[in-house]
Amino acid sequence: MNDMGMTPPVPKRLLGWYSANQDEMPWRGCGDPYGIWLSEVMLQQTQISTVIPYWHKFMAHYPDIKALAAADEEAVLEDWAGLGYYSRGRNLHRAARQVMTDHAGQFPEDPEEIRSLPGIGEYTTAAICSIAFGKNLAVIDGNVERVICRHQTLSGDPRKGDTKVQLRQIANTWLCTDQPGDHNQAVMDLGRKVCTPRNPDCENCPIAEDCNAYASGDPHRWPQPKKRRPIEKQQWISALFICGEELLLFPGNTELLKGHRGPILSRVTQPDGNIEQALKRELKERTIPLQEILGYGDPYRHSITHRQLEVQPILCRWCGPIPEDVKKIVPHAAGKLPVLHRKAIESIMPLLSNASIGDHAEGITDEMHS
């Protein structure tokens, strides 16, 4: 409490706490709308520690919007590899080109113009506008939802109906209009570091004094738990083709990693889980000639949002001319490929180092074309 025995307003306590406890991040204080936008896109569903090296890499490779817009999409996605949710990288590139076309290369300040850019929603718009331009827009993400729902003990789904409306009203009421960017970052940091989903550190929370959830003795009751989408298990093959000492990278044309070059992916949908039949079907659909199977790598698991994949790598020797849209790399240069592809290449590395692999080759029969 202050000298008058009254609890300071929530915004004042949040900013005081943030001033003493904010973490250093390369984009904080950079004053560059482009760098702030880049960080906000990368931070969507990704941990800060993971984002920092990618942010530095992108700022080095594409120091401004003009450089990003001029880059080839495939190069941008290669630099994005490992961050996941690859539509973010594609939308980032598309948005940079739209800024060049519609705004002469200057990142817009108007919230509606920012909102119209590919990959930018309500949250990202508020974050960029408040942090980069000092506009009075309250940010609401999962951390902010949790802080407000607990402090005010809001029942119901924070993303629907009356609860959503109430949450927005409170967020706007709390917003410090003198420092909207710092305020938004303070609430998000509080939810990330103190008011955590499990075991919140209420004793060190700057707004615990008048927090209804803390007073209840059971802050975990808020917010209402989200209904989780059931995990779907899928079986896939990753067909890797070797030509000489190089691997072939094919354009992606499946629901997984569409637009990324790499091994050929095919989902195994046969009831008996026959992976060779799945490979034959995929090759036939792509009008690729029959190839020679050299061996199988160890299966591995990979999770993508609501799906858990069981992936079987298959190493094949490429026979015949190489299509024009296929690129070649040496196996040890696979670092820029998405993790799903890198795992497959790691799995077949022992096969590549086996000098006698040709003696154990298996052929795919002509049943495919019969």
C-alpha cells in the first residue's frame, strides 16, 4: 500500500514490477517497427529462447522490409526451418511484399492497415501498434487472459461470449495510456513468469493484493480450462532418394510442409499399414518411375499441432533423369530443412555409410503399373 493506506492502481503496480523485472530481449527497445513485427510473428506459439537466434538471423539476412520482400520465398523458409508453423514464414514474406507495394516500403502505423497484412491478427496488431507506435490498444493473449481471469475471477471461456467481452473491457480499463507498449509487455510477462498456468507465484505478484483468485486460495480454478482437440495418430513414410552421393529434394505437395522441398512424404492409409504400397501409390501419383529400395531407417515420431506422426524413412536409389524442379544436397547440408525432414535424413545416415548397401537392395516391382 502507499502512504495513504490505499492500494495503488493495477497499471501503476504492473509498470513498477515490469521496470524492475523485465527480461532483456533483442527486440525490446530497438525502436524498429520491422524488428518488432518480426519478433511478434516469431513468438506466436514459440518460446522466447527459441526465437532469439532466429530473430538475429533474420535481422542479419533481411535487415529491412525491402530485403525481406526481395528475397526468394524458398530462402526465407529455409531460414525459418526449425521454428515450425511454417505458414507464419510464408505470410511474413507475403506481408513484406505487400508493404513494399501498398506502403512504399514503410511499415504502416494505422491499425486497420496493419491488420490487413497477411498473418497479422488482432493480437499482433495491438502488440505492434502499442510497442512500436505507442497506440492505446490493449493486447490480449493467453497470458493476459489468465492474469485478468484470475484477478477478476471471470468464469466461462475467455475467448467466447460475455466472458470475452468482459475481459476486453477490463484490459482496456487497465491499459496505461502513457506507456501502452510497456504496459502490454508487463501483463504478458506477468502471465509468463509469475501468473503461470501451474503453480503461480502469487507471493511475488504485484497485483495479488486485490486478486480474487489469490484470495480464494485456489487460483488454478481460473480461467476455465480449454477443451483440447483430440490427438490424431497418423502413419507416414518419408522417401529419400540418393543419386551418387547427393540426396534429392522434391517440392512438397502434401498437407505436411507444403511448399518445402525435401524427401517425398506420403500418408499410409491402407488398413494393413503397408508402407511399400503407400510408396508405390505416391510415386505413381507423381509420375515418378519405379525406384530401387536400399533400406529402411528407424521409425521416429513427430508432433504437428493436433497430430502425432509415426514416420518410416525409406532410402531409395534414384534411377533415370532428375526432374528440373528437384534440387540436390549432400546429406550433411540438411541443416536448413524442416525438423521433420532432418529427422528422416538422420535416420538413414547409417544406411548411407554402409558401403555394401547395394548388395542388399530390394526392388519395387512393376505391380505399380499393372
